[in-house]
Amino acid sequence: MPITPEEAWRVFRQADCLHTSAQIDVALNDMAREITAKLGDKSPLVLCVMTGALIPAAQLLLRLNFPLEIDYLHATRYGNATLGGQLQWIARPRLSLNGRIILLVDDILDEGRTLAAIIEDCRAAGASEIYTATLVTKDRSRDTLQNSDFNGLTVPDRYVFGYGMDYKGYLRNIAGIYAVNEHG
């Protein structure tokens, strides 16, 4: 169910800041160092998982100073909802994954189902190695074994938004990571 900009503004004003923009910068710098050490000599294909990873992927890519190619994919279980459902493929990468080393960049590792499905799709397309980088990982148990190879920050098991992650389609552009106030 769509919300109004006024509702989004109210949610933002009442939200709890979990990580500031400065803390995110430190996490992205750390991730970039780890990724460079592991993939800097492998010419990976970096796939941005749209739409949530748009902002973190852009910021991370600016910190990776080695040859790589960039493409994107768009698969979602959330749409503008706050609960995940069936995985929907909106766009697959245009570049061939066959024989490639892939770095998937996503905004958040929540349940792990979306990332696991994307990894399986990349394997089926012939990727030789697949690594994952997520800006945020929720501190929760998962029914999949999926973890992120490169993780920036951990957040509690709450609904979060900002820095690419949305609240019902809004607030992706907020320069921090916030949790919806459960008492507001």
C-alpha cells in the first residue's frame, strides 16, 4: 500500500539513527580494502543489485582503484512493501557472466533468500567465482546459509532505511542508516 510523502517524513523524524554518514564512510573504506586485497588482480564484473544497492555500490566503486567492469541486475522480494515475498526478476545483467569472477553488491543481507537466489542465477549463467558485498547485515538467524563475503555494518533485526534502503519506496536518499521507531 503506497504511502504519502508526509507519512515518509513522519517515519524519518521519529526514526532511530543506527549509523551516521561518517560511520558508513569508514565501513565502505574497510570494505574497499578487503575487496581490493581479494579481487584487485582478478578483473571482476561488479553487479549492483538494484535499486537498494545503487548508493552503496556507487560509493564503494569509487574506492576500488583497479580494473573492473560494472553491470546491474534487478531482483526484488520487497518492491515497496516492508515484508518479503516471491522473488521477482525485473532485469538480468546484459554482460555475459560465463567464466567471470562476480562481485555482487547489495544494500542489506536480511533473510538471505534474495542473495542466495541471485547467486544461484549467476552460477547458472556460468560465473566461475561469486563474491558478495553488503553494506548492512541484520543481526538475526537465517534459514539460508548465505552470508556476505564483505560486510560493512551490522544492524539489529529492525526495519531499516537510508543510504539506498527504502521505507515503502521513500527515504533511500537519507545519508545515514535509520531504524523505524517501533513505538512511534
